[in-house]
Amino acid sequence: MTDPTRRILLGRIHGAFGVRGELRVESFTDPETELFRYQPWTLRDAQGRERVVEGARGRPGPKGVVATLPGVEDREGADAMRGTEIWVPRSALPPPSADEFYWVDLEGMRVRNVEGVDFGTVAFVFSTGANDVLVVRDDARERMVPFVRPDYVRGIDMDAGTILVDWDPDF
């Protein structure tokens, strides 16, 4: 079960596109224009201030997507939003397909290896291009476990909140 208050970062505003208040947006969805399906957005600026907006529209652009937001009417207004993050509630996303996972759902899960050694919890997940990597932390150390199934990640029990890995505890 997902936390209804948990949010996911789905994009970032990189500044103005043209002079009419359109925005250059980096979308983390696939395809990139799926970003507009998940609204309302919570926009968080570099100072941590947040506001909720609805009615964002967009289209594919030369690098990322081009978006329009209610209230952003000119280049200056769009440029002022540079660096703003686009967050949506986790509950706004569709359930993952069988045997698929949202990275945010793996965060906080307990990780143990096949010998029963507790590695700690998943702090975050990142992509190397070749594969994804679980960053697992406990009080003493941090481990990076390739998210390669079934070679290293042997099992994921979402209900129990645990991940079983075949990974050397000293590595």
C-alpha cells in the first residue's frame, strides 16, 4: 500500500521557451508528455516554497517538453521559474504492472541477503544506464546493490517491505 502523502518528483523547469511565457521542462516520465496526465502539480522553487497548480498543458519540444502554466504570461515570468521542481502525489500514478516497481515504493524497504545478513534500508535508487542501483544504508555503512533480477535481487515482498539480495555483506 502506498503512502497517500508521499510525492514523486516528475520534472524540473529549466526556464523560458520563447517570449510568450512557455516553459522548457525536463520530464522524468516515459513518454515525456505523460507528465501532463498527473495533475495537480506541486511546484517547489529553490527556496523550498511550494504552490499547487492545475491546468498545465504541453507538447514535445526540441529538448524535453514545452509547457504552459496558468498565470505565467511572459518570458520574465517563465525565467523566474528556472529550477522549480514538479511534484505529484504517488497516489496519482497508475499501479505498476506485475513485476514492475516505482523506485519511490522501494525506498525504506528492508534489505537482507540470502545468508540472512541485514543490510539496512533502501535510501534511494538511481540508474547507471546499464542498470538501476539500490543504495542501502544502515548505521554503519552504505552499500550499492545492482538492481539486476534475478542475479542480485532475488525477491521483493512489497507487503512485508523486504528485499532479498544475493550480495556479499563485505562488498
